[in-house]
Amino acid sequence: MEYVIVNGEFVERSQAKVDIEDRGFQFGDGVYEVIRVYNGKMFTADEHLERLHVSGEKIGLKIPYSVEELKVQLAELIIKNDLKLGTIYMQFTRGVSPRNHPFPAETIAPGFTANIKHVGRPSENMDNGVKALLKEDVRWLLCDVKSLNLLGNLLAKQKAVAAGCFEAIQHRGETVTEGSASNISIVKDGKVFTHPATNLILNGITRRVFLDLCERNQIPFAEEAFTLTDLSEADEVFLSSTTAEIMPIIQINDKPVGAGASGPVTKKLQELFQQEIEEQCGKIM
């Protein structure tokens, strides 16, 4: 039996209901987070939940639970579902109100739902690498908000999947921004480059972790924008996200990246990231 959280209450999945006039359902008026679970423990939970609060602040939506209060509820959700390896998805909306574009004049309670997914690690893709294609970035200009408004991301991802690729690498003109569901980084002459944390990308938690790992392990890196030319001339390209971890991209459109296989810097970051997971969550069997 699977349990979910609906407005702070634990209910059976089959009994979960959301009002048809919830603003998240009608407008995408809300924010969300996804947290990885290893060995029944949340990885980088504080960072995810702090970002959730920041996303809410950026759209004028107050999250009615502290980080610690959310961690208690999510930990219980893990136990109730006997989740050992997988993800937790949660979202907060502006709540239920008669459909109208402006925010409700009266104070209403935000909608809160959370559910889990039992899912393994993408080990084969992390080892062998994946293909990607290029796609013009046509999304809105508040990509730093982890918003429910994901139609632009979905269209980019679908284009990639239809072409037999894992990810779409988005760009605004000549400048590479990020993937449809990941951050994109390149390696040139042993140095990692990734787009700075501006409004044009989501400042991914995995991105933050690997940049910290670079700093702690003397791996040169720069948070600066790079171009399509830089991308095409890179020695290595990798994507990073909560669910994909650190994953090499070995082909973009029809052109191999570097030697067409995972490179040494990507492999080193994967090794360091694995150690970070095990420090927080224990050894993964």
C-alpha cells in the first residue's frame, strides 16, 4: 500500500484528491522539489528544502512549514512506504480559489502534496554515457524558480526522446544554458565550465555538490557561460541532476564528444559524488 501526503495528512494513494480549482492544477501556480533517497535516507535534504523556500519567496508563495518540519514529514513518508532507493516529489501551490489570474485577495492555505517513487540509479547511462541534441531555449526568463510551469522543458525533452536521445541541450542564441531537466557542463583541458547561477538556469543541487567537490579536490572550474562552439570543441560534456546524478554525454546531434566515451574528469567527479552520497546515506549496496 502506498501512502502520500495531502495538505499535511498521510493518506492512501488511491484516496488522494486535489480540488479542481487548485491554482497549481489550473495555472501551474506553485513550486516543487525532488529529493533522492539512498538507503532510506534523504540526500542533500536541507539544500533542496531551502531552495523550495527560496522558489516560493520568488513567486510570493509562503511555504507554511520550516525545513525541519518538512524533513520530519518526509522521513515518515519514507518509512510508511518502506522506501530504500528512489525519490520524493513534493509541491506547494497557491491553494484553492475560484479561477482568476490575480492572486486571491483573501488568505488561503497553500496546497501541499508529496509522493514517492521506488527507482534505481541510472548506472548503465552513468557508465556508458548518453546522447543529446541541441534545442533553442524558448522558456520564460525565471528559470531559477523551480516552478510547476514546465511545458517548455517537456517539449524540449520530448524532442530529444523522439530523436533517440536522453537529453536536450538548450541554448539562447550562441550561449548554452542548461538541459531540459539537468544542468550542462563541459570540460576543456581539465577545467570544468558551467553556466553561472543566474535567472537563465536552475541552480541544481547536484551542480552545487559537484562544484564544491571540485573546490575541495583541486579540480579547476569556472562558473561562466560557454558557447555552442565551446560545446562542440569540449573534451568532455556531462549533465547533472538529482535523478541522473553525474552522467557523461558522449554524442551531441550526430557528433561524438571527445573520444566518444566518458572522460577522466567526469569519472573522477562521479567517484567523488559517490563518496559524498555514502558519507550522508551510508554505503550503497
